[in-house]
Amino acid sequence: MAIAALLTAFVAWERSSPDPLWPLAVLRLRTVRSATLAAVTFFTPVLGLLFFAPL
């Protein structure tokens, strides 16, 4: 639940900032949105494997 609150706070901060760290308007492009979703979908299990494999 903390990560959701932090993500929400980050998005709110970035939307109100005059010079954002990462412009959220870039996610309106379909190719960027699709590539981001694909990367998250691929790398989440990889990071999970790297975390649980040493156990």
C-alpha cells in the first residue's frame, strides 16, 4: 500500500511541477506506453527471480 501512496504522490508532484523530472505527457504516445508496459511485464519476473533465486 505504501508504494501506491508514493506513486500517487510522485504523479501529483510531477503534474503540478513547471519543470517535471519525467514529463507524463510522453505516456500519451501509444508506442511509448506499449514499450513501457512491455518492459514492466518482462522485467518484473526477472527481478523476482533475481531476488528469490539465492534463497
